[in-house]
Amino acid sequence: MGGHEARVRKLADRVKVIVAETLETRVKDPRLGFITITDARVTNDLREATVFYTVFGSEQEQAATAAALESAKGVLRTEVGRQTGVRHTPSLAFVADAVPENARHIDDLLAQAAAHDAAVAEAARDAEPAGEADPYRVPPEQAEEDLADVGTPGAAWGGAPSVPQGPEGPGPDGSTTP
């Protein structure tokens, strides 16, 4: 069924473009505000299309644009049918897209988080640590002693040297003799 889904997606994209172009060129309703067609979705049976839009302006302008879209629905559907050539022209439904409001809400939340972070940074600037500033800091003489022990194999963990040595030491081929 991958071909049918692709056809539905292509038709939705085509409906979006046709509606946007028709609104720009043929619909001369003065109530039509600064509108952007953001998306279109078509049902799997290709009978209904939902067109999402945003309007830049006040709530009155948004309401006027919604009324203008409802009155231009017939012209838009006719144009969609003429340009797509499908057997049954999908009926159009217009839905105001909530993306701008959601984006504004997210921006407000991010601003609140930034203000909270600034307040925490301000409080932390003058704060003193509860314990030592660096709990892993060691005195310099202890650090030198630890570094000296690292050179001796097995000294760091108190174990034996890693290569067993015979009485004469390793032989010319690197093996040890018992």
C-alpha cells in the first residue's frame, strides 16, 4: 500500500499549493488577511482535505479571514478539482493552525527558564561550598609520594611485580629460567 500513501501525500501537497495560489490570485475578498497556508492533509479515501492556515493579525482579523475562507470554499474546491483531475474532488475544511501560539508559549517558557537560570547563577556567585572546595585535592607531599609509587610495578595496589623474574633475570630471548 506504499503507492497509495504516496498518492495521498502528493495530493495533499498539491491541494496546499493550489489553495495558496488561488487565494493569492483569484480570491479578492477584503476580509482575507495576511494568510499563510501551512499544511494540507487528505483522508485515505481522497474525499476530504483539511487545510491548515495561519493569519498574522488580531483576533478580529483572524475571524474575518476564517469567514472569507468559508465563503471562498466553493471557488477553491472548484480550482482544486480542475487542477488535480481526480475523480472526486475532496471537500475542503479550513483549520487555524496552532503552531504560532505554541511557538509563542514555548518562547515564554524559555524566557522564564533563562530568568530562573540567571537567578540561580547570581545566587551561586557568592555562595561557599558546603565542604572543601575540591574534595579530591590531596596535599602536595602526598601527591609526590603517589607519583613515586607509580614507577614501581605493582606498588600502586600493593601487589607483586607483573613479570616474574628468575635468579639470573630474564634470558636473552626474554624468558625466565627457574
